[in-house]
Amino acid sequence: MRRLKKILFYFILTIAALTFLYPFYWMIVASLTPEENIGNLSLVPQGLTFDHYSDMVEKIPIWRALFNSLLVATISTFGVLVFGSMTGYALAKMRFKGRNLLFFTIIFTMTLPFQITLIPNYIIMVNFKWVDTLAALIVPALNSAFAILLFRQAFLTIPDDLIHAARVDGCGDLRIIFQILWPNILPSLITVGILTFMTSWNDVLWPLIVIRQEELMTMPQLVTLFAVGGRSEAQLGVKLASAVLLALPIIIAYIFLQKYFIQSMASSGIKA
């Protein structure tokens, strides 16, 4: 009976996994299928062509957009890791007046939808003359309330004796964070890195507001305008090719780093 339950459990998990994976499989296969055969597509590809990808490259500056997205997402992720861990360390290991109030204020900001701060953020970008510059995409994303929360919880699990020993050896706070504590919270670092990179990579609304020059557009922004703006000429295969190229970096990153991601999400409890 126990073996039967185990088989049934894994069978249900397999069906659920296939349900999530099939749309991605169909998208990839359809992007490699001739346009006239996409409507009759089954599990097995009907023909094989890379014309959709070559047409996409000819119609839009996709490689420039790819570079912009990689640049913005990489710098934003690095900034969140550095500034988020510094803030999380201060909230977890330093004693100062108003620490808990500051922490709960940061938690409260996580409940606010992005649309509430959209207009104030845009006004700030206009005043700083950052509209139509990559700074408008990078600077507002250099810190994250979720990252601060996750780093705080990770640092709370580290004994204070380790920090005291480091201070005896002459280490300052920055050296303690980056050379001593970072290696001990590697799963949390990777989790924050993946989520931040994904959030920055997939962002469409904010780039549509602050970026108008095509050579500065990110991939999600350019692909969105390409798919709905008429430049794809209603070719489904070309739209799917751009979607595949957009999703590929995130899929690759998650495949290689999923072990650390799951480990951190499973071990990050909430401590007061």
C-alpha cells in the first residue's frame, strides 16, 4: 500500500510538471516550425526552420536589446546583493534605536503595489534628467525590500560569536559582511540574485515609461512593442522566436542554480 501511494504521488507530480512544461515546449517547437504548419502543430515538429529567428533579427535590433537587458539586470542584481546585505546585516546584528520600526516599515513597503509609486518615481527621473538613459532603469532597482528581509533572516541564523571573533581579528563591518558572512549564506545570495535578475529582466511597464529610444530599449520592452506594434506583421512564428530568446537566459540560470534556490526558500524562516 505504501509503495502504491508513492507511485501515485510521483505520477501526480509528473502530470503537474508536464502541465507546466508543455507550453514552453510548444513555444520552442512552434518557433522552429514553418508558419503554415504552426496551426497543425502536434507533439512532433512538422518541418524545421530557423527563418523565424533570422526574420526577427532583421526586423528589430534584438542583440542590442539583449545587451541592454543583460547590463541593466546584472548591475541591478549586484546592487541589490550589496546594498540589501548591508541593510539586512544592520537590522540583524546592530543595535540602534528604532531598528524594529525601520524593519517593519520596510516590510510594509512590500505590500504597496508598484503602480502607487509609478508617478513619483517618474517625476524624480525627469528632475534628474534620467529619462531615456539606462540610469532610469538601474538606480531605482538597486535595493529591494524582499532582499533586505531575506538577508536579515539569513544573518539572524549566524551566531554572534563568529562576528565577535572577526572583530577581534581586526575586521570591519564591510569585511565581515562580504568575506565572512557571504560564504555562509550562499543559498540566500543565489535566491536573491535569481529573483532580482528575473524581476529586472522581465520588467516591461517601467521601461515603457522612461525609455523611448529604440537603441536603449530592453528585450521585454522591445519584444512587447514588436509583438503588439505591428512590426511582426502578424507572423506567429516570429513572435514566438522573440519570446523564446527572451525566456532563455532565465531558464538556463534556474536550471543550474535551482538547488540553492530551493534550499534557501525552504530554510528561510521569519524571526523577530
